[in-house]
Amino acid sequence: MTTPTTSPAVRRQLTAILTACPELAAVQAHVSAFADLMTQRRGRDLEKWVTAASSQPLLRSFADGLL
């Protein structure tokens, strides 16, 4: 899996969106952390990620289903 490249204009738009919506920013941070877990094969950290991500209503069902 590779990290996609994003243009500066798209990064600025994403930053503005995440700044305007803290809930979405929190979800994005958890999704990014999950991607890091998978790409770096850090399964030992999965339970800790699930505990943290379960605090987000939009991720709770996904996170709880992993264990």
C-alpha cells in the first residue's frame, strides 16, 4: 500500500474542512492511525487503536467489529 500524493490545493481544502468540523478531524486522525497500523504491520497496537476509535460514534461499529 502506498501513501497517495495530494496537491497543495487539495491539502488546503482538507485542512479548512477539518478545522471547521472537529468531529470529522477526530475521525480522520483515527482513520489515518489505522492506515499506519496496517501498512506498518503493527497488529500488536490494534487493541489500543480499537479502544481509542470506539469513542467516535462514526467508527464505533467498525472498531468494535475488529476484535
